[in-house]
Amino acid sequence: MFSLLDDLCSPVNQKSEIQQDKQTLLIGIQHHLSCLLNTRRGALSHLPEYGLQDVNALYQALYRDKQGRLEGAIRIQKAVARLLRCYEPRLNFIHLEIKPSTDPNTVLALHITATLQDEQCIRCVLYFQAAGKVDISQVDRVSL
């Protein structure tokens, strides 16, 4: 019969626990990104710079040129980059890339690639919706 100590010291359980901790970390990052990007700047009195400015104001700077490319998106990209650098310390070497979206309700899709402190690379996509909400895809580890 195995004891509790055997269970706790088992390499199988340690590996499973490490996997679970990594998944918990990714879920935590995804949740925090959702909170950060769906909070409007000034909503938290103790952190007045936390959150995006009014997204409607950001959306007004967007327009499509004659070729149908979205212009003015760099302003949103810079705002998100600033927020991630300031308020998400688990992400390093953050790279943001504007990509086209086929969803008619999505104003802008912003792909994030970043490195965690354990040097693992992660990716997710931010979908800026017409209603002002930012949806976040599942945060996944990727190998480059």
C-alpha cells in the first residue's frame, strides 16, 4: 500500500503537477489580459492608467485605404504594448502583429507572441469587437 508521501514524491505526480501549473499560468494570463483590455482607463482609482482608453475613440482613428488595408491600427497596437509592458510582468519580448480578420464583428485582430520567464514562447489573438469588447483566444505555448 502506498502512503501519502509516496504519492507526493512520485515523479509521475510531479510531472502532472508541473503540467497543471503551466496550464494554470496560461489560464491566469488569459484571464488577466481579458480584465486588462476590457477595463477602461480611469475605472480603477488606485491604478488610473490601468486599462485601455475608450475604444470608440481608438476605433475612430481606424480607416480603410483604397486597397482595403486597415490604417491607424498602430495606435491600438502601441496602447496594447504599453499596457502589457506595464501590467503583465509575466510576458517578456512581446511582439504584436496586426492581422486581417474575416469576422464582420471584429474591427481588428492583434496577434501576440511573447516569452514567459521560463523562456517558453506563447501566442494568443486579441479580437477587438465592434461593441467595444476585446475577446482573447486561448493562450497557447508554441515552439519556434
